[in-house]
Amino acid sequence: MSGSGYDGFPHEFSAIAEGIRTMEIRGAALIAVESARALKLLAGTGADLDMLEEAGRLLFNTRPTAISLENAVSSCLTGAGTPQEVAENADRFIGSAIEGKHLIGRYGAERIEDGGAYITHCNSSAALSVFKAAVDAGKRFDVFATETRPWRQGLITVRELAEMGIGTHFIVDSASRHIMGEMNIKGVFVGADTICSNGVVINKIGTSMLALAAHEARIPVYVCAESFKFSPETLHGKLVPIEERPISEVIEPGEVPDVTVHNPVFDATPSDYISAIITEKGVIPPEGAYDLIMRFFGGDERWTP
Amino acid sequence: MSGSGYDGFPHEFSAIAEGIRTMEIRGAALIAVESARALKLLAGTGADLDMLEEAGRLLFNTRPTAISLENAVSSCLTGAGTPQEVAENADRFIGSAIEGKHLIGRYGAERIEDGGAYITHCNSSAALSVFKAAVDAGKRFDVFATETRPWRQGLITVRELAEMGIGTHFIVDSASRHIMGEMNIKGVFVGADTICSNGVVINKIGTSMLALAAHEARIPVYVCAESFKFSPETLHGKLVPIEERPISEVIEPGEVPDVTVHNPVFDATPSDYISAIITEKGVIPPEGAYDLIMRFFGGDERWTP
Amino acid sequence: MSGSGYDGFPHEFSAIAEGIRTMEIRGAALIAVESARALKLLAGTGADLDMLEEAGRLLFNTRPTAISLENAVSSCLTGAGTPQEVAENADRFIGSAIEGKHLIGRYGAERIEDGGAYITHCNSSAALSVFKAAVDAGKRFDVFATETRPWRQGLITVRELAEMGIGTHFIVDSASRHIMGEMNIKGVFVGADTICSNGVVINKIGTSMLALAAHEARIPVYVCAESFKFSPETLHGKLVPIEERPISEVIEPGEVPDVTVHNPVFDATPSDYISAIITEKGVIPPEGAYDLIMRFFGGDERWTP
Amino acid sequence: MSGSGYDGFPHEFSAIAEGIRTMEIRGAALIAVESARALKLLAGTGADLDMLEEAGRLLFNTRPTAISLENAVSSCLTGAGTPQEVAENADRFIGSAIEGKHLIGRYGAERIEDGGAYITHCNSSAALSVFKAAVDAGKRFDVFATETRPWRQGLITVRELAEMGIGTHFIVDSASRHIMGEMNIKGVFVGADTICSNGVVINKIGTSMLALAAHEARIPVYVCAESFKFSPETLHGKLVPIEERPISEVIEPGEVPDVTVHNPVFDATPSDYISAIITEKGVIPPEGAYDLIMRFFGGDERWTP
Amino acid sequence: MSGSGYDGFPHEFSAIAEGIRTMEIRGAALIAVESARALKLLAGTGADLDMLEEAGRLLFNTRPTAISLENAVSSCLTGAGTPQEVAENADRFIGSAIEGKHLIGRYGAERIEDGGAYITHCNSSAALSVFKAAVDAGKRFDVFATETRPWRQGLITVRELAEMGIGTHFIVDSASRHIMGEMNIKGVFVGADTICSNGVVINKIGTSMLALAAHEARIPVYVCAESFKFSPETLHGKLVPIEERPISEVIEPGEVPDVTVHNPVFDATPSDYISAIITEKGVIPPEGAYDLIMRFFGGDERWTP
Amino acid sequence: MSGSGYDGFPHEFSAIAEGIRTMEIRGAALIAVESARALKLLAGTGADLDMLEEAGRLLFNTRPTAISLENAVSSCLTGAGTPQEVAENADRFIGSAIEGKHLIGRYGAERIEDGGAYITHCNSSAALSVFKAAVDAGKRFDVFATETRPWRQGLITVRELAEMGIGTHFIVDSASRHIMGEMNIKGVFVGADTICSNGVVINKIGTSMLALAAHEARIPVYVCAESFKFSPETLHGKLVPIEERPISEVIEPGEVPDVTVHNPVFDATPSDYISAIITEKGVIPPEGAYDLIMRFFGGDERWTP
């Protein structure tokens, strides 16, 4: 799938595609927006529809399990009869992605109480947009961020939270349940990688344990996610594969010989433990995923690679 | 509480007491056995009962919240009318501690299935004695050890497991729930720091989340603990304090300024999530803690500092 | 917000608006129908569209947190290009509200078993319409009504039930769980003040405890509610505020000095404890709230004050 | 309702209707397809619309509680202005029923893991189509079939499974919970007789206990059902009656005198215990039943007998 | 059972017995202490053992379902060979009852957190002794008391709490669940009327709903009870009868004609929802009731009326 | 283990031992009583202590996993210094077994409500003694007996119930949950094969599903068992093996070729689902098993084969 597949494509396009493939460009929202931008760029160079469809397939194959990328590419190509329409679709997708994060923040901020304390996991830009909007609305509150082993994205999260002027706390992942009992936690806000048609949420490893512990303690769990993270494929039965990443992320090479290290990146949280999914289309029950997919991604005419 | 308190005490005694105080000697079982050994040593030097009681108080104060140490010292001094009887009590305590771990291993190994897979957390010598006894009984099985942030004692555990020839696996703490769903886990074996009179188990941070996830999946949770980890004080209402350790164990100094780091060492697992406590006195329901305490530590004549 | 805001408005209109504001006219269904009637009246007096919109805003402000009133006003004004169309919309709304209660009764009555016993809380006309329809269908059954402190609306409920010839029982609120165990209760029927987009039901204080106890005992819980009680605003994140009412409703003045009295009027029942919501649009799962809102109140063209 | 009602109807038609009435033709899917075929046959003989509607009523009355039959007849007659259109509707229904089972198999097979073990209950052709599709996709796995007293349809199921080359197991109904704990069961696949608008699933007696036990053990439960098993009538409150069948199916005549034998054929599984319903329209949460019914059976124009 | 039964008994004795029978003397602890005092009085008048046993039977019959009274009388008469020994037993019982409440306070106060908020129900002197001991220990905290319909004993409770200088709050019974979600409640403290051998707690109506709601929210529930509230009779199968009191306590006479009013005084809380029972013998799991009864009331020699 | 092992033993003894081995004599209570009777017989023939101990070992080996037999033999031999004392112990054991069933009946009958309905599973003489005692106490009630595949012992149960004049019902095993919802079931009474030290109950396959369904519906579950069914060995870790019986009990030979039939006889019910164990020693929580074993079978001096 390396460089040679880009023969005839302008450099700006293939640079984006390669960036996504090599994960220099990453994050579910970013790769969605960037792939739309790549198609718009290409349409601007005079590429015809066939070439744009070929570009769609190329982009899709850079990360074949990333639903946000697939939704982005489909949004650009579905129903487009001219390169100009592809460009317009791409513009619309990019605009709605930006607006989407803003709306998620605004909707979610309504659930933040002045003086409350919240937990977040990993480093979700959608969840952070909620905290930002709440700060902008003049609320004062505390957020506990989990370390999120093995990558420790919690360190990024606490820096961003502290910069917003929020009372920021850092804990190891396994302390979540204890902290819930001690610290008057009022809610959990997490992001999502993929949302399945039956309301199951695929997100960073540890999300399901955090949600389980919150459920046990009657603490609401909010998943913050743009609609392009909902997977139309799961409607057709597809089971989201849980990627295993290199063990070097977990241990030093040779640190524990004769030991099998497992490094699953995601886990699956059942809808039972989710109070609502906050999307730019509205605050919905997780079981509303089927409705949302049918409403916004439905129809047989959807472009697929 | 530093050196000067040991005036008049032989060096061998004060070395042990100081080792416990500075945590060079640590681990609930080890400090219990060592403090008994210190009293036996002292009795052997011709110390009288008053001095031995004073020694008991000194030892007790090295780690005033460690129930195993308190139970050990009490066992040596309760009912002893002569230094010789203190020494005999100490011998008996030490012997039963050694025998205790052996019995826990034997009792627990009955719950290991040939071909099964198990999870353990942190580095519990009592839990490991179960796995060892099962290996010695000719069973073949797999054990998943959690990393156990912040100290990563899981690294020690996997080395010990691998040396026993057990199929050994290593995961981050937050992956436990996912692994339970994927890997046909047949049971969870953990240790305990303190067991309360109502069956609540205080153990390494993360134990309660692991037990919760196991309960959710109908997987039995076994707590492996010598009887000297049961706390008679909790019968009188004492709430076991959850120690907070230095934040430098969690982050590098200055890594995240303006952030409050919490580092609780233990958490509390309710009896609902525990299938049985495996002690050298037998396999008991967690609610049997009251009975066990009354039976083995009961009576008003118990020596207290 | 007093009288002067009604300058230029006919007395019949301002009388209704004031009646709603002062809570002489109350009950979620009644204020909805009355506000539609007020707009129809106004349209009949030759008011133009601008004045009707101003009237809508005035009505809306009489009870700014009452979703049924907002839905009524919106229904009348959305898409209306002439005063005549406002009047027609109002007629349609009023008609469907009347028909709605009738349909809820008919649908709900299917869930009443001959010889069964049921619990209701507070004084919900929608729930009572179910019992009425079941009586009309020739079924014989018992209903237990809770007192519903502090207002004791249960006294009204039992009078209405007894008049229907139903076997009527009265209990204090806290006896519900005990009665469920003793009396072979076959279902719980309650009303709703507001239904949120994620299926949470806001209703009279105590509803959530009753629903929890029913769930514990595997007894179905039915919420009876016209579609105008579903809140489109919650789709945009709005958290329904739980009104605190005067403490004089709970205690006599001076009865308990130095004591803070809390008097929350409503509470929130999670969708987990609700078997179905019985609306005039059909019997739906609580998670169907999102779908129902999109289907019947969706669209950006909705009139808002 | 015997023969004389068929005066004027061709023999081919009345043979099918009578076959359905006497239960020689049975199974939710088969009676649906056969009744559509009967209407098509009739349309081919020159019957006019009135006669076709009368035929619809006759068919409907052969099994007045069978929702699949009602949905089939409605599908053929709704919106048909000519006998030719009835025939076309019937063709379309039959085609989609065949295609439906195929799609359910394909969608469901994605949830079968290579090397996994599964449980099924009774003899559901939709559930079996999932196992068949998984075998065709090259997966190897085991299936445990319950005996399904009183009719012991499990015997048919194991024969069909064994013929597919699947590792096939047979257990009595009450052993399901024990087997889940012992045999690393990865999922439960069952069929459905009727699916209610609030996500409750009516299926063979025992389904709800099996689903409860799976839920207790965090094992996913999949209901496999064509969309024609969803009941639009339940939207209007109808409670699906649980048929009681002759006691001779359970005991020999006179085997236990003075004993009341109960033989309920179906039970009701709440949506809480169902992970997803696999339909030919997609994999949906059980709460999506409302949406699916509105989307595919909605509208007031639906033909009813 | 009126006056004539007291022929030959001194007035001081019969005054107490009658006071208990007419409920002028009431409360589980008070009637226990008073009946012991009556026996002591009688022994002081020169009554012989036969007369004392007859007195025991008389006392027992004043409130035949009150276990505290029965335990008191048994404690005085069991093993007593002389009137003097009855008097000594009575003294010992009275002393231990006073000391018992003090110890319960001290043990329970350990579970009160500085700055925490707690809920209590009805008017339990044992629960109040916990709050008092915590105040005396210098802790500052809030307590929410429920109204406790129909008698509204919560009004007494809030006066006592306010006098202690505790932050005191008053809510209607059905608001408990809502308040738990809003007010960072850290624990529930209630009393008990009777504790059964399998850990079930019989207490004021509403206790079981409060405990259920606390369990749902992972809030610990502590039952405060002297050991004389444990029922040895339940060990022999006795089911504690739930007394129904006059309906005039619930409604005004004639307030709701044709309505059956139920007024159960107590309900039964299962051990699952109780974190611990705080007795003067120690803090025990509810399942420890069997052990406690055997240890302190066991033996066949127990005096019974 | 056949005949030759009985060389030198009188025929009456070896006939009983062989009857137990070949399962002509069966049922946990019966084999206990018969083995005590065999030892008494042997003691009466002039056998010495060595021979009696050898006889104990022979008896024990006839059914090495039957705890009731082991407890019986141990009871006869523990502490016996002469053959006469063995005979006396045997007499005492037999007497207490007979008295035990009577007491269980009496204690359990207190939990039967006049007019109530109950479920039982399999054919437990201890559970039936409860129903008998309740009938004798003049109560009228209904009992639903499950078929209990594969042996259908429910047929025996319904005959015995009908003979007592109880309203008797028969259902297939998988209908239990449905019946609980329909029939106002007030309790479940089952027997036990073995009770483990942590409160787990081993009983006929299906017991755990029945108990789970009862727990879901807040229906109390009572296990009726003599104390000789409590297993001291489980205190030492022993996991009760779940016997697999011949598949011919489940299917006809050759009925389903290429199918693996599983026929587990017992399953394990966790203590969470058991309200109380009714023993002749009293009504105890399942977690009281540890206490009961220590109290009645404790001590190191217990005779073991």
C-alpha cells in the first residue's frame, strides 16, 4: 500500500494519505477532517470523478478500521455527480465537524454543575470541549483525569485542563472506583472511537471498567462523540476489531522474558452503563445509535469503497 | 520515634524495629514474622516482662496502622507470664505463619482447574503460594498479572510466575475487564492487607475494580490471607485509613504543574464481590470474618499497646 | 412580568396567561391546552402574526420551565403563515390532546389484568385514564395509591379511583416496597412532567424510588404521558431543573427551628427502571424518546420564543 | 371457522389456509411465506380485490395471534389497487423473507468467533442460519443446544448442527447456567416469535431464563428475527398473549392425577437481557424495535383485517 | 390481660407492666430496661422465684412480639437460682443496656467523616448516639432526617440533632433517593426493631426503601442496634409479624370513604443492603446475626415464658 | 471395591454397604442413616474398635464424594473409645437425623403463608417436610413442582404433594421464571446435596437457575438441609465435584449420533441467591455455614478415614 499507489496523484493529496497511514496524522476527528480536505484539494486540481473515487479508496485503505475516516470519505463522495459537488460535500463535512465539536461542548456543558467534580479518561477532544464550554459559561469545578496506561495520555489531558483554569487532579487508572467513593464525583465524560448500531461504545482500554464503576455508584456516564463516529457497518453485523498494539508500549524490551504481554487499545462498553451520548445532533440514549445511523447515514445509496 | 527510643535495647532488636519503621522490611506477612522474631530475640537476652511489653509498644509504633504487626505482637504478649512464655508464643506465631502460607496454598490450589486461566493483582505472596501449590500438584494453567500502577509490582509477579513454569501474561490494570471477556478467565486470586470484621477487604489500589468486574462476569474472586490480617480493631468500629503515598511514585517531579496528584495505596472491596477468603484456618465466606476474629482473637484479655 | 405586559391584549387572553402564571391553572396537560386556547382566542380577535408571536412569548414566560406549555405554543406557531393557520394549529393541538388522553387510556388498559393489583403515585390524569379505560373494558382490579407527601395528592387519586368503582387502597409513600412484597402487585402506572431525549423521566418526587423498588421486584413500570411532555430542549443538552417549593408545604412555620427543610418537587427516574412509556403515539421503550422527539418535534423550523 | 368459510375459494388457497389453521404448516416464517403465496395464487386465478381482502381476513383468522402471518397479509394488501399489485407485493414479501434469512445469517455470523462455544434454545431457523453462515465462512466452533421441553425441539436442532459439521452438544434446559460457568460460552443465539414495540422478546418458554443467566455471566444474547416478527399492534398497547398448550405434551394421560399441569409455550424476555436483535434490516438494540416498526410498518394506511 | 392479672403484685411492678402494655412506655430499648427494672423491684420486695417467673410471663405478654422485652426478661431469669440472682441479672442487664448505647455511639462515630452528610430515618436512639459521639469527638457534619410518615418522628429527630449543633435537614420520605444524588451523602444510619438470625433487619416502615436506594448508589448502610434486638426465636423459624396500626394515624376519619387504608409499621430489609450492624458487641456483618445469637443467647437453658 | 473387601464382616453390614455402593440405597439422608445403622449393627456383633474403623473406611469408600455419609461415619467414630460408644454415637446420629427432619419442617413451615404459592425443585424430603408441617398446621397453599429433567423426580414430588392435600402444580423446568411472574409465587423451597463452608449450595441441576430467577423477582429462596449436609472438607479448600451421569438418562441410545451429551447432576448456587438455610440447628444465613461447621464438626479430633 506504499507510495507507488499514488501515481498520478498530486503531492498534497498523497502527503495527507501517507500521513494518515503512518499515523503522523491521528485521532478519529483529525483523520476525518484531513481526508475530506484531501479530497477537496484533489477536486480543486481538476481531477475527474473516477479519480476522486479512486482517491476515496486509497484514503479508506490507509486505516481500514477507522470509522471516522470512512464516514468522512463517504460523506464527500455519496451523491456527488461532479468534482465540484465532491468539493462542496467536503467543505460541508469539514464545517460540520468543527461546528460539531462546538455543539457537543455546549450541550455537554449543561451537565456540568458549579462546584462539581468529574472524571475523564484518556485524552478526548470532545470531552475536553465540554469542560471548556463549561468554563466559558463561568462554572467552577474539578476534573480527575486518569493516567491511561500504557500511553499515559492523561498527562496531556491534565495539562490542557490546568490551562483552562480547572481544578485538575491526576490518578492512576485503577484508583477510579476508590476516588468515586471519596470525592463526590458527579459524572464521567469520555470520548469514543466507534459507536455501534446497538449502542455499544468502543473507546480507549479502561473505559468499560470506569463506566462499570460509575454505574455501580449511580454516577452518570456521558460519551461525547461526533456523529461520524457512529458505524453504519455495525448495522450489518460487523464486530469492531479490538486492535492489539506493540508490547513495547507496555514494557521495556527484555524486561520480563517468558511472559506474554497483551496490549489491547480499546474495549467495549455496553449501553447499560452509558447515560447518554452527546453528539452534535443532540443528546441521545446509547440505544438511539440505530436511529441516528439510519437518519444520517442510512440509505442504500451511501458510497462505499 | 527515632533511635533514642531504643536506649537499653540490644542492637538486634532495634535493627529489626528500625527496618520495619523505614520500610526496608515490608510486606504484611514479613513485618509480622520479624516483629515476633524481635521479641523472641529480646526474651533470649534476659529482658524482663516490662521490657518486653515496652518492646511491644515500640514495635507497634513503627507502623501503627499495620494490623499484621499488631496481631503478631499481641500474639506474643497475650497471656504470657514469663519471658520464656513470650519466646514460646513468638515461636508458635512464627511457625503458624510459615505453616499458614503453606495451608493457604494447599486450600487455594483446589480451586485451580487444569487448563484454566486466572488473574492476580499486585504481588501477593499468599496468592502466589496458591499458584505454586497448584503447579506442584501437576496442574497446568495460565495467570494474567496486572501491572499494578504506580509501583508496577506486577513485574515482580510475572517473574515469579514464569519461574514456576506457569503460562504467564502481563496486562495494564485497566485491561482486566476486557481480558475477562476474551480469555475465559476462571477466577481471580488476590491478597489482602487488612480484613474488617464485616468482611470488607482492604488491599492494593485497584483490587475493588478488579473484583467488581469479576463479579459482573460471574467469575469467582478469592482473597488469600493469613488470619493475622483480620483486624480485631474494626470490630470496635475502627475504619481502616487508606494511606496516601508520595506523588513522586506516580509522576516525575514537575511533570504536571498545577495538578493535584492523588496516590491512595489501598482500596476497600465489599464482601458482595468476594466468593471466599482462603485462610490457614479454612476457606470462609467474607462475612465469616466476624466469627474468625471472635474465635481466634476474641476475649478481653488480648494484649494491646 | 405582571399585568402591564399584556397592554393591547384582550382580557380573555391575559386572564388565561395570568391564570397559568399564578398557578390557578395548573397541571402539565391543562396549561398546554389552555395556552393553545388562548392563542386561538387571540387569533379570533383579529390579531396579526406579530402579535400572536408576542403572545407566544408572553405565554412561554409564564412558566418558562414547563415543557408542555412550550410544546403547545410551538405547535400553534410553527409553520403558521396567517392568524387563521395559528387558530387551526391550536384547534388541532387541543383536539389531539383530548384524543391523546383517550388513546393512552386505551393502550394502557391492555396492560391491566383482571384480578390484578397496581400502584400509582401522585395524581396523574394520564395514569387515571388507563384505570378508567380498564374499568370500562369490564376489568376488575385493585389500585394502591401513595399519599404523595407533601401535597398528599394521593387523597384526590383515591377519591377518583373509588368513584370508578375500583378496589382502592391508600398507603404512605414509604410503604410501597413492603406492599409490593405482600400484595401481588402486577404493575406500576405513573405520569410524567417531562421526558428527556435519553429516556429519563422527570416526575413527582418519589417516582424514582417507587420505580427502583418495582424494578427490584421485577414489576413492570409504565409511564403514561402525552407526546407534548417530551422535551426537544433536552436534545440540546438542557438539564431539567428540579424545582424547590416553599418549605411551608412540608412543615408548619416555626415547627422545627434551626433545621433546613428541602422540598424538591420532582425527581429523575432513569430509563433502566421503566418498562415502557405509553403515549398517544404508541407504547415505546423509554430510549425511544429520541426517536419520538425527532419524528414529531424535529426540524429546525420549530418555532421558539 | 371450518371448511364452509372457503366457499368460492379455489382449493389451492383453502388447502394452505387450512394447513395453517390445523398447524400442519407451522413456524413463524413458514406461515408468513405460505400465506403470501396463497394470496399470490388467488390473485393469479382472477380473484378481484374484494375477494383478496376477504382472503386476507380468512388467512388472518387461521392464527389470530401470529404476528408474522398478519404482517405477511398486510404487506400483500397494503396499498394494492389491483390484484396484480397484490401478486407483486406477495412476490416481494416472499423474496425478502428468503433474502432476510440469508442476511440475518451473514450479519450474525460476524459475531461467531473461531474456536468459540455458543448456546441455542429450541429450533430457530434464523439462529441456525447464523451458525450455517459462520460454518460457510470457514469458522470452527461448538454449539450447545438445549433439549427444550416439552417438545424437545433441541433434538432437531442438534441433528441440523451436526450435519453442518459443527461441534454439537446437547443439555437439559436447566443445565444452561452450569454450562455457562464451565464451558467458556461466548454467546447465546435464539429466535423470536414476536418482538414488541418496547423491545420485549416473546419466544419459546425458557428463553427468558437462559437470557437472564447469560446476562448474569456477561455473555451476549442475540435474538435472530426477520422484521416481520415485530408487532405493530404492541405499539397500540396489545399485550402478546402467552398461549397454553395441551398438558398431554408434558405428561402422559393419568400420569399424575389431582395435579394441575401448566404448559405455557412462550415467555417474555425483557430488553435488558438482550444485547442486540439481528434482523435483515440490520443489527439493532432491542429498544430500536419502536424505530423499526415505525420505519417499516408505520403509517395509518396499513391494511388491517 | 387487664389489671386483675396483677393480683398479689406490688403496685410499682404492675404500673410498669401496664405502662408497657398501654404503650405509655415504648421504644425497644426502653421497654427492655423497664421490664428488667420491674423484676429487680419485685425481687427487692421479697418475691420468691415462682412469683418472679410469673412476673416474667406477665411482662412478656404485655407486648408478645417485642423481642427486646423478651430478651430482657430472659436475661434476668435465665440461670437465676434465687431472687437475689434475678436482681443481679437485672442490674447487669440494665448496666449493659446503658453501656451498650454508649459503645454503639463510639463504634459508629468512627464511620462519620468530618464534613460528611448522612441520612437517618425515624427516631432511633442508637443512631442518634452515633451522631452524638461524633459531635463529641469534634466532627462537623450534616444529617438529613426523613419525616417518617405516618407518625412524623423525624420532627423529634431534627430537634435532637439541632440541639447537638449538627447541620440538620428535613425531607419527606420519598425524597431520599433524590437527595442521595444531589447532596454527597456518605452513609445511612438507622435503628432496628428486630434482627433475624439470617441477617434480615425489621425496622420502621420505609427503612428497606431507603436501604435499597443507598445500595443502588453505593452508599453504606449502618444498622445501629443493641444485641438485645437480635431474635433467638427467628433461629427457630419464627417470621417476625409486621404489625398493622390504626388507619387513623394515616388519615382523618372519613377523609376517604370506600378506601382501604394500610398502615404497616415495619418492613424487612434484606442483609444484601446492609453494610454492617453496629452493636455493643462489635461491628458485624448482618450475616453475623446467627453467630451473635448463638454466642450470647445460645444454649437450651435459656428461660422462656 | 467389590465383595471380597468385606471378608470377615457379617452379612447384614456388607448388605448395607453394597446397597449404598450400587445406589439401591440412595438419597443423602438415607445413606447417612443407613451407614450409622450398619456401624451400630456391627458393634452389636462384638466387633472391636479396629474392625469398626475399618468398617468406617469401607463405608466411606462406597460413595467417596457423599458428604452426608462421611459426616455420619465420622459422627459414629469420633471420640468413641469402645464399640459400645460407637453404638451409642450411631443411635444418637440416627435419632438426631429423624428429629432433624421434623425440626426443619417445623421451622420452615413458619415461612409458609396461608393462601400463598411456592415452587420446589426435584424431590427433596427436607423441603417436603416443610410443606407437610405447614399442612399439619392448618395452612392452605399451592406448590408448583418442576419436572426436573432428566430423571423427572418432579413426578414423585407432585404425587407426594397431592397426597398431602396441597394444591399441586407441575411445570417444565424452564417455565419457572414465567410462572414466578404470573402466579404470585411467595417463596422457593429446595433441598441440598452439600453445603460448602462459604455458603455455596450444591444441589440438583437447575437449582441455581431457579434461585437466580427468584432473586431477580425478589422472591425468597430457602434451602432445607440437615446439618450433616454441611461439608467440613470444603473448609480445607475441597471443591465439590459435579458428577456427570450416563447420557442414557437424557437421550435414547443412538437418538442423536455425532452429538456430545452432557449430564451434570448438580450445580452450585452462590450464597447471594439464598435467603436462609433451614437446618435442625436453626434458620441461618448461607454465610453461617462456616460457623455451623466449626460449631458442630470443628476440632482436629474429628475421625477421618
